[in-house]
Amino acid sequence: MKSTFSILFILCILIGCNNQQLTHKEAVTDYYNARSNANFNELKKLVSDSVTIISGDYIMPYDPDGFYEVFKWDSVFKPSYKVVELVEKNSQILVTVELSSIKNEFLKNNEMLCQYNISFDSGKISKIEELACKNADWEAWQVGVNSLVNWTEQNHPELNGFINDMTMKGAQNYVKAIELFETDKNTLE
């Protein structure tokens, strides 16, 4: 009887530990770790069925399928997200993230520090609002984008449209354009 009670007690503790909800800070940290590790299965546990991403004037609501498409697009660039600072304020998280990727490196903005306001619904991430990317050089970014788009139009028109194609294929074409551009540039040097 004593051993049955002990087993039941341990089982209750284990079940109780597994049902604990993450704090908002833990959820945000896990979210960016899942993004860095390209782990959508982990990511989808952390986000609401409806996620809104706000960047400047762009407000993009996503259902689970749409969010998965954006995730796949982003993953092609092999991003690395590192949480630098987390502050909880009124059930929201203000997070500063260091972002590196193939795309950012090409656009001369690697290790970009961006600040986001993260909102929650029923303990899950429901809105991610980009507030600022403090060290971003948007002029260098735009020069890089324009150079790549113009070069691609002239040299590899089969890849045209990658800049506005937010699908996995669009991201693959973006990376292919970068690789071809870099190879061509290195050949000329």
C-alpha cells in the first residue's frame, strides 16, 4: 500500500509539472530558440491560432497555414535569433533580438538588433510588433536590394519576382540570386 501511494504521488508530481504553463518570458525565449533551430513543431505550441505580425505600416494576420508559410520562407535564410533583453510590461513582452541571416549579411545588416512588442492571448503569442531595429542601415539595405533585383533582371530573369514572393520558393530564389550575384562579383575582381 505504501509503495502504491508513493508511485501515485510521484506520478501526480510529474503530471503536474508537465501541465505548467510557460511564463511570457519563457514563451518568447522558446519562440526565438525555435525560430533559430527551424523547429516549427515547437514554434506552433507557442503561438495562437491567429498571429498578427506588424512591421511599419504592414499589418499581416496569419492563420496556422499562413504562419507556416512565413516560417518556411524565413528558414531558407538560415536565421539566427539571439534574445538580448526581455522586459515584461502589462502582460506584454518587450524583447530585443539580435538577428543574423544570409539575407541580412548580403544586405550589410547582419547582427541587426531589433526590438519587438509581443502580445499574448490565453498564454500564447498572438501579436509580434516590430518597434525598431536600432542599428539597421536601411540605406545600405535598399542599395543591396536594388542592386540584386536589377542584376537579377539582367542576368537571371528566371529568378525575377523573388523580392515579393513570400513563399519558400521565393526565398530559395532570393538565396540563389544572392549566390549568383556574389559569384559574378567575385569573378570580376
